[in-house]
Amino acid sequence: MTGPVGGLEYHLTLRGINEPVPGPRWRELFRSTWPGYRAWYLSGDASQRPDLPTARSMLARHMPELVPTYERLVALTDGDDTAARMLTLWDPPRFSPGCSQMVLTSPRPVLCRNYDYEPALFEGTVYSTRFTGRRVLGTGDCLWGLLDGMNDAGLVVSLAFGGRRGSSSGFGIPLVVRYLLEVYDTTAQACAALRRLPVAMAYNLTIVDAEGTVATAFVAPGHPPDISTAPVATNHQGSVPENPEVARALRSVTRRDALLRLATEQPDPAALAGAFLSEPLHNTGYSRAFGTLYTALYQPSAGYVDYRWPGQTWRRTFDDPDATTFVTLREGERQRIR
């Protein structure tokens, strides 16, 4: 997956996988990443992880459309009980990435996001699938969840930690993103689904559809989602952070203010991506789990996503064959692209 070199550089390997339904490529991914995922899933108080009947029943109750794919995944693990529980993503361990995200709607909908986290915990997959018959393309996490992605109806969804501490019974957010893209066409439909889906932690989900309808949904355990038309999100809700300490550590207000200024400029997609590659949106605190692992620029009307780093771009479409790219990230290296 990833590894630091000399404490200053981190080498990422990103694998583009085009596999309509889980098969040999997914099995290979599982075998290569399962030791790390198993350790993560059983970390902390492992007694807090659900038993298999409970986890399966929650998936079937809330996301029945995903059950056939889930069963195929479990079969590919040779029926491993721990893997079967983890793959439901019901009541998983905490997961708190940074992230900045923004939507442009004119002349065509575009979503740009930075994913800020620890290199060693990045799965490094870009998955093109047809799990439910619909084409979905996005950045993989937790073996079949997504950090961000789009579908062939033009719906795009991206996640960011919402800044509220604590967790409760619910789904890990990467599977929620997968579910929205597998099942829905529009922002309104996705937001309606979020009103009934229990989530394990607080997140901001930024959503845009082919018609340019934008929403940012703040979701949290035990609370109805707070849905706004804001085209930007970082790691707090609204303009005043609920948890100032977390917001300061992640520079959440500074980044959100930068996004709001950017929104008034209405840059073209190239300029938007350039802004995400420079301060204050781009971060290099990789050793503190707060470094930008990639910038993703989704252009659903054109059917592709560009993954960008300073001096490097990697494009993936729904139909691209398997491919691999390599990236070097440097601790503390400032970027001023604009």
C-alpha cells in the first residue's frame, strides 16, 4: 500500500481496477490488504464489533440492493467470519479524515476534493464497477466502500469528517457513499436516503447531480441530517465549529473560508484543481495524518475523474482497463500553484 522513506517521503501506489462484479481482481485486493484491515477492524475494544447475524441483518434492512454483491464478496474471502462482519461496515472503528470539497455548477457540474489523511491507511484503489448494473467509478476504501465517486447518471458524492466527536451504531461512511451511487440518480434522492440511513460518525457529504443540484449533508449518529445548498465543505458544520479544538487542528475554518472565496471567483475546472493543489487547501502533514493524498476532479458529463498531484495527473474513466500509477509525497513541502 504505502510506506515512508527516510521519514520525509511517502510513496503511494494507486491501482486502477476495472472489474464489473467482484472476482479475481477483488480477491487479489482482499488478500493483499486484509491483514491491515483485520488489524484495524479488531483494534480498540473488539467486543464493540457486532456479531455476524446482527451485521448482516442491518445491511439487509438498510441497503438490500447491496446484499447480492456483499454475498459474492464474502464467498471470495472463503467465508471468513471477521471479513464478513467487517464488509457490512456496521459499527466499524472510528475513521476521521480531513478533506476539502467544492462544487461548480456552470457551465457543467464539477466536483473537486482533497483527501487528507495518513498515507499508510490509504487503500490506493480506483475502482470501476457495475455491482448493481450501474457504472460507478471512485476512490476505494474498506474493500468496497468509496471515499468519493460518480455514477453513469451523473451523480457525484464526496465525504469529509464532520468535526463532531463520538460514534454510535451505524454504517461506516464509505459504504454509504457506495450505496448512494449504486442506487440513486439525483441529489434529492440521495438526500432522502440519508434521512433513513444510520451512520456511525459525523461527516459532511457534498453531492451534485447532472442537473447541477447541489447539497452538503451533515450526517451524525442519532440526528437527522442537516442539509444545505452549500457548494463547499471542510471538517465542521456551518460557519462556526461545534468543536473548535478539532477545527483548529485541521485548519477547517481557514480552508472553508478559502473555498468560499474561490466559489465567488467561479474558476474553470483547471483553475479549481490548481487551487486545491496549493495552500491552504493542500496539506503536507503526512506524519500527523493530515496530508493531501490526492486531489480528485470529477467531471461527470465527460465521464472521467482526474487524480492530481503537483506536476502529475492520472485520468480514469468508467471504461479504462486496469492500470497503476506511482506518486511520491513529501512531508512539509509547500505548494503554491496559483
